[in-house]
Amino acid sequence: MIQSQPEVVQSIVRYGTAINHPMDYVFIISILLAMGIWSVLILRTAVFPQWVGYLGIVFLLLVLIGLVLRFNFIDLTGFRIFIFGLLSWIMSMGILMMRR
């Protein structure tokens, strides 16, 4: 039996969503893990100002609290908030690295 076009499209969209949402969370957790490692190293080595390490730790804790409280980081608003915080930390680190 041949499926109609809307049914085929809906099954493709459902498959894409089923794969995309878990991969979004894998991305977010991976970024948080990397940022946490960098922040701890910044605090331990004191090569960069301590506030950058604390900024990374605070961002990490806020996102983890959001995940525990089931804040949706994969919708448009949640992802914007996550990316804004991530870019703030990355830009701070980039500016500090260029100064050295």
C-alpha cells in the first residue's frame, strides 16, 4: 500500500524530531562539561582573571538548575538564552587571550 504524501512527510518530521531533541541535549551537556573543565582550570592556575572562571561556573550551575527544573533549552527562547550565556563566556575568554 502506498502512503499519501502528508503521511510520509509527517513520519520524516517525527523521525527528525526524535533524533534532534536528544542530540540538542548531548550538545548542551558537552558544552557545559567543557566549560566546567575550563573554568576549574582557570580558577586553579590563575593564568586568567578569576572572574572568568567564576562566570563559567555560575553559567554552568544556572543551566544545570534549569535542566533539573525542566526548563526547555531546545525551544527558540531557551536556546537563545543558552547561546547568549555561552557566547558571553567565550567572548570574555577570547578578549582576554588576545590581550596576552
